[in-house]
Amino acid sequence: MRILQIMTVFAVIAFINACAGLPARPEIPEKLDGDGMVVGQLANLNEVGLMFGEYGTPFTEIKIDNRVEKGAFYRGYFAFTRKPGEYSLDSVFSSSSGSGGSFGGVTVTTTRTTTLPINKKFRVRAGEVTNLGLMFFVKDPAQDGRYRIISIDNTREMQSYIAHHYPGLAGTARKSMQLSPEAYLDRQRVQALKTAIAARIPPVTDEAGSYWVAGDAGTVALIEYNGKTRRVKKLLSSPVSSTIQAMVSDDRGQTLAFSTTDDRLFVLDNGKIVERQLPQEMTNAPLFMTRDFTLITYNSASGTLFTSRNMGKSWQPFVVDPGKDVTQIFFLAAGNGFYIYTSHENPLLFYSPYGEARFQSIALPEEAESISSVFQNSEQLFLTRNVTFWTQESRGYLFVRDLKGGPWETRRLPHAICGQVYFSDNVLAANCYANTRFVSSNFGKSWRPVAN
């Protein structure tokens, strides 16, 4: 099949609110009555040219019988209802808009639409669920602009999806779900596909060793890297076929946890992947794991941080800044505990020792109007501050404090814009504006330039 792209240009004499939020999951009635339900998954769309950064942007839709099924597609899944009959899943398409400039008070907006034809026939039966399976899109290496669709049986995944999001239809899905007629990959070829997916996932480190990776089609694998080549050492049997959106593991590779685009949580327990629960109504939740196997996630809607010291069996909430909206937090693992902090507008910094369910607030220096980064060595804690206005003579701020407490000491960075400040062989280093690099052997009291 070939990718279709269409570009349109039109003028708008007005301000347009382009801040539409992500759509909600498809609305499905609790009872099907005389209708039938249709579900399925689309994966690896970005590799074949569909223009969206995350599954489920407001501009990605599917077409059924040449008509847009609005709101049916959400983060790789689709669900909708239909009267009994024969239908066709024609295509999935995505549109993106951008300003082409302003001319005489007229803003020119360019909209580009990419369409991936599918042309999959299916039948809807009254009171039943039709599953179109997982459609995995793969580039055709022999022909530029063409792709193939690999079909995978995802019955177990879709039954769990319906039970999780449409519990009133769980029994219907369990009893009546039928997979649409198709040539589906056998188990051996599914394993081969997942091995190929795992092998192409970008490495998480340049250091030799073993580490976990996760990706499309429920792929979870242990990669072995010898400093030159990478190979798939172990492919785990995964109970999901959805795309894995976040994965964390401990620094020794003993265990892992991951969440899917379906907002479900799984952990490795005694060599097997088992499902646990994310706290509250979590969507696109980030995940962190500390050295003592504490899981951490964050709900930006409520400004609440959650920690689990039993790998997702239970969660303890911590409101980061009561009464205020906190849309983003940052996490730093340290030797004996971990830090969390907010970045802008009256920033906050907390420390939690490993093995303890408490957060200690750390008072910040008055000059720390924002936080760019937090790091430490064996004796001292360091902060850098964001810079909003600067000249060639400006220098950024570096704040230093003893790990045991005490006052902050204000030092300066070698330039106003230093995107990365870090320790290298117990020497403080800073990568700054215009690709310049500086080092300090006295922890920021003085700096000298070095060659990159």
C-alpha cells in the first residue's frame, strides 16, 4: 500500500485557539441493544509516515465506508458501534496545521494530511463484539513510500481493554468477541517480530552490560551490549499487545515495571509479567523506579505524587503543592534517597530517604526563582537556576549546600546559558552556550574553559 499526502493552504483573519486538549476515550453505550461493537489496534504508524507525536492527538481519525468515525481512535486503540451489516475500515489519517506567516493582517495556515489506506472488510453482529485485531504497519524496504500491514491476534488484549474501560460490556466481550477473518501471524512469527522490534529500540546507555527495553506490540526484552553490538538476550512473554509508553527498571536489571498506552501497569514478578494497578485515574503517567524498588508516578491534574514500595500493589499519595496546579515535576535518584522538585514559579524541593514513606521539604535560597537542575556528590547538594534574560556578560547561578543541611552558598556558572552541569571524575563540568565547555576543580568557585 502507498501513503497518500495532501496539503491545503487557507487564510484565517482571526486568532485561533490551537490549544485543544486530547480527546477522551470513545463513548460507547453500556448496552449494545441492537447494535454491535467494533474494536481494534493500530501500531507503528509513525514509522510509515503518520504525522503525530503521540497516539490519540485530536487530528488522527479512522474512516469507515469513506466516512470519518470521529473520536473512535485513541492512543492506538479504536472502538465504535454500528448497526449489523458489512463494513470496511478504509484508512487512518492524520492532519497537522501550522502558520505559514502573516501578510497584510491575514494569517496563512497550512494543513497537511497523511492517509494510510487499510481497506479491511468486517461484519458487525447485533449484541456482539467484532475485533479487527492488531494491525502493525511496516515499511516495505524494497519500495519507497509503500508499507505492509501485519495482523496479530490480540483477543486477550481487547477483552481486557473493554473490561477496563467499558466494564458494563465485559461479559459481552468475553462471550461474543469474534476475530475478523484474516491471516494472523502464528506465535513463532510474533516472537520473531518482537525480537526485531527490541533490537531496533535505541540504547538506553553507552556502557556495556544488560538492560531492559520495551516498545510496540507489547515487546519487553533484555538487551545485552558488549560495547560494540547489541543482541536480544531474553524476550519476555507479555500479556499485552499494546504499545508500551513508559518503562523503568532498577540499575541492576533485577526487575522492571511498565505502563501501556491503555494506561495499565505491569511489573516483573518472579520472572513473569503480572498486572498491577495505577493509582486513581491516571493518563499517560510517567514512571520512575528507585534503587530500593520504589515505584513513583505523578498525576498532574491533581498535583499528586504517588509512591509504591510493593511494586504497584498499593500506592501512597503526596500532594506536592496544596492548592496550586503543578503540571510537571522532576526526579533525581541519589545515593541514599531521591529528590523531587518543581521548576518554575516558586519552585519546591523535597527529599525522601530510601525505605521511608516521608518527604522532607528543603528550603531554597531566595535567589532560586526557578530550578534548572539538581545534582549532588558525596558531600554537597547543587542547584542551578533557569535564566530568562541574559547578555554576553551574564552568568548563571549555582547554589551549593552541605548534604547534612545548613545555609546555601551562591556561586556562579561560567555563562548565563549552561544546558548541562554535571560531575566528571569528581570535577564539576558545564556544557554552555555556543558549544563551549568549562570545568571547575573547586565545585564552582572558579571555572576554566576546555576543548570539547
